Amino acid sequence: MNKINDSILPADFYQQPTLELAKSLLGCLIVKETADGTASGFIVETEAYIGPGDRAAHSFGNRRTKRTEVMFGNSGLIYTYVMHTHTLVNVVSGGPENPEAILIRAIEPFSGLELMQERRGIADIRKWTDGPGKLTKALGITMDDYGRSFTAPPLYLAAGKKPGHISSGPRVGIDNSGEAKDYPWRFWVTDNPFISRKNLFKKRGPK
């Protein structure tokens, strides 16, 4: 088993180009501290959104709203938003005034397992965090985390462990985004049992 590095990632880690950062996030440990306790998991699936030229991105066409404002800030900030009553969490990337972000789609539970199970209300650990809305509920991530930095508690990223192989493919749930629906900007740890929408994945080989 790979050695786990729980050192908080520094600000310069987030200075990578968005597609590279989306892959580098795989294996990182996402940690959330709350009054109820601390829970964490290894990131096993991400999706990159490269606005303003990406029709699937909230910032397409440099769209700047109250919701997307944080995307125009420094890389490494936390972008949360609500979709279908679920909070989703993203890593801001691209640098100031270059609104790009990476959605964290799935994690592999690591610590605070009892707390995560209580929050999710189901016994099967494989279903606690295999989706972007599920993982935020399991970890206790809320809209209060919007605009904070991933470089400090209560919500932060640590180095974690390096994945063996990474696969890529099209993003999911963006059918109305024209040519952007086919961009292979989704990345996951190959064969990890905690990825979302497993039936949609057709491996394109290690990267």
C-alpha cells in the first residue's frame, strides 16, 4: 500500500495548467473539519472545466455572476454551488481573471468513517461518496465553504498517495454543451471502486 502523506498542499501546487491539475488532484486527500468531527477521503475522480471557451463551464464567455465570482480569483480557492439541492465542490484553477475550475466527482473514504456513514444513512461504503453531491454530504461540505482556500482548515487538501494508473474520458451530464460534451476532460483512478457512473466508463488506457 502506498504511503499516505498528510501534509497540506501548498499554494504553488495549484499553479499547474487546469488539465494537469485535474490529474494531479487524483490521490490527494480531501479533509473537512466540522463540529461533529473530521472526515476525509482520497480524490479518485475529477472533471476539468476550462472557461471561458468551454461551453460546459459556468464561466463560459467570461460569465461573471455572484455564483461564479470566486472562479476569477486565485487558484486553490474553493468554489461550491448547489445543483438539484446538492452542494458540489470545485477547485478554482487558471489563475486570477482566468475562470477555470475542477469538479471533484468522487472520493475513496479514508477517515471519519462512522461520521460519513451517519451522514449518508446507508451501509454500503461504496455508495457514500461515488458522486459529487454524495461526497460533500459525507464530508460535511456546505456553501459556507465557498471562497475559502484549500490550503488551510476547515476544508483542505493534503498530498495523500499517488495513483497507479489514470484513465480519461468525456464528462457527464453536459449533453447541451455542443462540442464540449465530447472533450476528454474527465479523469479517474483506473479501476477504483468508488468512481461514479461506473457503467459509463470505457477505459482509454493509462496516462
